[in-house]
Amino acid sequence: MAKIVYDYEEDADGELVIRNGDFVLVDSARQHQKAIINAHPGTFTQFPQVGVAVHRFILNDGSSQVLKSKIIEQLEADGQVIESIVVKNLFDIDIKAGY
């Protein structure tokens, strides 16, 4: 995780954060993780295989290991170095990874 990639900060609703009249820059890894985990494959037309579609796992019992494997696969394909991923449930996923 040597280099830090920056992006514009988004709030919980996906709106750009503006502070003191300027856009706020943050480490982009968390935003990219959120986008990849929530996206369906095909959402990003230029990269159609990107996306975990986490909501598909809601009705699948015992799918946390499959979900974890899918997240690892997708984040590594994005170029992130994974330190750890803990899937407690679909709404509580702890990811320690970055570029």
C-alpha cells in the first residue's frame, strides 16, 4: 500500500462533499471498495466483469465465505493489496485494503 490514490469525498448519499468552498479530497480506496461491492457485473460498461452485487447474497444462508472470496477477487483485480477482510454479516464487512 505504498501509493495513495485520491478522489473527491462523497457523503452517505453519494453527493460530493464541499468544505470551505472547495471539494474535499480523500484516499479513494474506501470509495472504490464501496462501489465495487455494491455494483452488479456490467454496471461499469468499460469494465463489465467488475462488481460483487452484495445484495444478491441476502437470501443465501451460509454465503459469507463465498461473499468474502468474491470481494477478494474483485478488489485484487482492482489493484488493491488486501490486509484482511472480515464478513460478520452483509451489513458489517470490515475491509483493510488499499492501493
